[in-house]
Amino acid sequence: MGSRLVHDIDWVGALLASSALAMISYVFAYAAPLNDIELSSLTFSSSITSSNSAISHPANIVLLTSSLLLFPAFHFWVARQERLQKPALIPPSLWRSKIFTSICLSVFAIWGSFNALEQLLSFYFQYVQLLSPMQASIRFLAEPVSGIVGNMAAGLLVHRVRGDVLVLTTTALSLVSPTIMALASPTTSYWKAAFPAILCLPAAADMLFTVSNLVITDRFPARTQALAGGVFQTVSQVGKAVGLALSAVVANSITEKSGYSDKASPDALMEGYKAAWWFTFGLSIATLVVGVLGLRKVGKVGLKKD
């Protein structure tokens, strides 16, 4: 048992990947400077997003540079391990599947868009429309209802309709959310803007998640299904963090450049949120492009095999 623990696990690969992800996640989410706490409480709490100048802080530069150097180091290491037929945390051969690479890129983009939209909508309700947290929470009740209906529809359709058609259709539907919010104003009725945006919000993320897991089960042999599933889950979580961070960079940049003297005012924040909503729109468009190019041969998934 002790020998297998030492020799059957890629400890070096795990250390390289974990260190790279930990450092870049720390910079994105947990290292907010003390003088930016007030601003970040109104937008996004993050080192590089609460103040764009924070990226020049020596600690952030060192962490970002180190993490970016560790990613290629990790690739070269696992490639070596696979070439020598030794345990590799994520064998490069896993990415030779065009469909698997496409679903990972898609889930990276769509989960980044989905989580950023959720966060932006929450801030929009509280800091632009000046609603209480309770009132803002009530306005999200449509989302779980939409998610339940969407998952039930996925279960009924996934073995009848081609997987790429389902993913592309729901991704196109998800474009409704950022478009409506980017064109809305703070005085627009909830029922005309935020409500339909929230209803459409989980469509693509839920369907892509369902189809992707079935594709992994269908396309990979049993011995690599767990690995492929783990990589897919990790990519989705990294996409969530990166989507939130980049949306925050966009929102705060536009807010700081706005013509309003009070950068924490609803009008100044709204300018930043509108820009961030267009950014999430771009992420969904990227998902559509990847789906068209990489998922054409998915076919129907979830079919019972004898």
C-alpha cells in the first residue's frame, strides 16, 4: 500500500498544478489591499479587480508570473511522464479528443459567464436599484425554477436530440440574459428585464453540464472516465473564477473611467455593469463558436447500449 502511494500517484504533477492554480486564484480573489476594501465591497472583492493599479503590486506580479511559469512546466512534466509510461496527473493524450477539448473550452467559458452574470445581477439589485439583500434574493427565485424545468427537459430530450443541437440552442438562449441587462436601465421593470434574464440564465450551463458528462461516459473507456470527469469539473471551476475576475476588471475599469465624480454611485456602477454584461455576452458567443466547430460529431448521447 505504501509503495503504491509513492509510485502510483503523480505527486510532482499534483504539486505543480495545485501551486499554479492556488497562486492565480489567490491573486484573483483573496489578496484585496486594505485601501480598496470599501470599493471592492461595492463591486468585486479581488486583488486585481478592486483596483486595476493593484496588478502592479510586487507581490501580485511575483505570484502571477510564478503561476504562468508553472503551467508550461506542468505540461512538460506530464508529457514526460506519459512518454515514459509513468503516472501522469493529466496525460496530454486526453486532449487529443477534439470533442473533449471542445466541451472543456465550452464549460470554461459558459460557467465563467453564468457565475459572473449571477454576481452582477446581485450587485445590480443592491447597489444600482438600492434594494435590500432580502428583496434581491427574492428576485432570484425564478432561477431555481428555471433550472429544475431545464434539467427535466434535458432528461427528456438528451437521448432524442443531438447533443450539439441541445448545447447550441441553450447557449443561444443564454445570450438573452446579458443582452437584456446591457440594454436595460435602472428604472426598467423587473418583469421586463431582470425576470426574463434570470429565467434564461441557467439554460446553457445546465444543458452543457448534462451533455458533457454523458459524452465523457460515452467516449472514454471506463479506466479513464473518472480522470476525464475530474478534469472537466476542474476546468469548470477555474472558468468560474476567471470569468468572475475578468468581468470585475471590465466593470471596475469602465466605472473608474466614467464621468461621474462619485465612483460608487448607482449611475457610475451601472456603466461598469453594462460593460461587464457585454463581456459575458462575448463569452457565450465564444461557447457558440467552439460548439459549432468542435461538437458537430457528438450525435445523440445517453442512449442505452447493450
